[in-house]
Amino acid sequence: MTFDFPAFLVLASFLTGGIWLLDALVFAPRRRAAIAAAGGKTLTEDGRPIAKEPVLVEYARSFFPVIFAVLVLRSFLVEPFRIPSNSMMPTLLTGDFILVNKFSYGLRLPVLNVKFLDLGEPQRGDVVVFKFPLDTRTDYIKRVVGVPGDLVGYRNKTIFINGEPVGQLPVGTYTGVGSGQEMTGAREALESLGTVEHHILTRPAAPDLPFGCQKLAFGPVEVPKGQYFVMGDNRDNSNDSRCWGFVPEANLVGKAFAIWMHWDGARDGFPIAWSRLWDGIE
């Protein structure tokens, strides 16, 4: 069972805020009136409170501002995610903790996921977090390759956008560390996708369609209106649009922009890679 944290935050905010508001409007005035009737005294002659604030209200008043602030921050500004796989190597490694800008592509209501303010659209090269179209309980992260109206193809390890190949500059042979050691020996290249330059990994002997993909959806295909074609930077080890199709605009969560921590227990020595802390994501 998947824990729905946004729903929990909304419910907790509603309950704590509701208890606090109900007390402020109904019960707190009664307590003040009781104290006033006692001549301003707060204790009886035997030392008992004349009108004591209930413990439940005290906790609600204390927790509501914190819970509500987390809800607003996570829903509309920044949300943290952890990278669980190697599909975005070498840009993102297993164990990276990243931050995602929640307002890059518009603001949505938590839980309902209904957009109420349009602030922008994904561009080619953006690294985006989205709800997996085949299971919206799962978050995926990939790079936008094709935007609505683009004709996208992929052959011989090269992306073609509207018939034109996306440029690649060979870098050399990749050496993986920690959970990414399996990619040692892959070919690393610098790819120019739109205005974004980023590194990719490929294995020349591997087929263009990643292992395990059951549907040939990698082109050339035209990206429909309101949808996006996405791929992992680890081209031969990524479950992406070549396998299951397009990402609807409604599934977008936000744009990844920074790595704030890296923890990989498979690394030799200390599991934290200090050099990756607060790296930007291109």
C-alpha cells in the first residue's frame, strides 16, 4: 500500500485547523466569559483552573502552522525526491536526493491535481518528475525530448527531432561508482538538446529499444497536443516513452533543479558523495 503523503497533509491541516478555529469561535469565548464572571480569577479556591484550554486544542494550535506550512511548501514551491535507479545516469545517480520546482509548469491543487494557475510549459532538455502514466501512484523522472507537435525518432543511439539529428560530442568511456558500477565501460557523450547540454550513456552493442520494452513507440512519432516524449539519459537502461508512450501534461509534477544530498550505501568507503551536494541539474 502506497502512503499518500499529500492527502495526509491536507487531512491533518483540515483537522488541526478546524479544531483550532472551532475553539477560537465557540469555546475560547466561553472560557473568557467564565473567567470574567469569576472576577478575573483563573483558579478556584482549591487551585483548579476555572477555564482550562483542552489539551487537544493546545496540540492543534501548535501543530497546525507547521503542517500547513509544509503543505504549502511541498504543494506549490519545492518538493524533495530520491533517485532510486540508474536510468538518468550520468546526470543523476542512484542515491541522489533532488529538489523539484513545483511551480515551473503551473500550480495545482494538492490531491485533486487540478491546475489553477498556468506558469509555463516544459521545454526540450528539461529534467521532469511526473506521475507514471501506467501507474499514477509512482513518480518517474526523465528528460523531455519531444514537445507537442514534434516528430521524434531514435535510431543508432541518436535522437531525431523533426528529421534533424540531435548533436552528440564523444567524451570517452564511463567509469561508474557505487550502485552505478554496472555502467562502467559505457560510452559517454555530450548531447545538445535544444539549449541544454547534458551527458548521456550508451552501449553501442545494445538495441535501440531498451530491454524489457513491450511496445515499439520510439518513432518516428508525432507528439500529440498536451503530451510529452521523455527519455532517460542512460539510454540503454531506461524505461521511458520508447516503451509506454507519452506523458500527459496533467501528470507533470515539476522540474528538477538541484541535488541537495547523495547517499549510496554501495559506494566504497563513506556513502555520501560530498562533491554532488547542491549541484545544479542540467
